[in-house]
Amino acid sequence: MKRTRAYSRTTNEVARLLGSRVRLGRIDRHWSAQELANRVGVTRSTINKIEHGDPSVGLGVALEAAALVGAPLFSEDDGLRRLELGRVSDRLALLPKRVRRPLMVNDAF
């Protein structure tokens, strides 16, 4: 039985924005949905799902489609994107490896 999942409004909006950018990039390149599907290695219906903002499509597949059509995701400048990745990686390196809930101490004797 297929499980349905509820997504937040933000997730749905981002998926629709990404899908619109993929569609715009595909049309700008004069590619059919089938042609993009062949380049990504998926079915035409998967491309249609991406373009209509279906958040259940795999992240890697959606990002690959976006990359192939040149859809802007973060910074279009490779150097700036790598710089941002480095900054986030540096910040993550300073944080603990695991997140634990604070231990509640009952000190009311």
C-alpha cells in the first residue's frame, strides 16, 4: 500500500519554484520533456512531476534535471557556491557530532 506524506507549505512552494525553473530552462533550450528525461535517465512522467512541483520526486533526480537545464539553485558562480559550502562545512566542524537533549536534573531535595 502506498503511503501518502503531508509536506509543509514551504516544501511545496520550493518544489513548485524548482519545477518552474526546470520547465523554463527546458523550454529555453527547446527540449521536450522526453528529451530532458532521456538526459536525466528517468521517465517523462518523472520530469512532469518535477515541473509540477511534486515533492515526492527524489532530490538527486530533481537537482540533476535542474543542473542540466541551468536552473539557478544557489549561486550560479562556482567559486561563490564552493565558498558557501566551505563556510557551512567549517561551521559544522565546530558543532558537536551528535545532538543530545539536555538532561533534566531534579535538584529539589
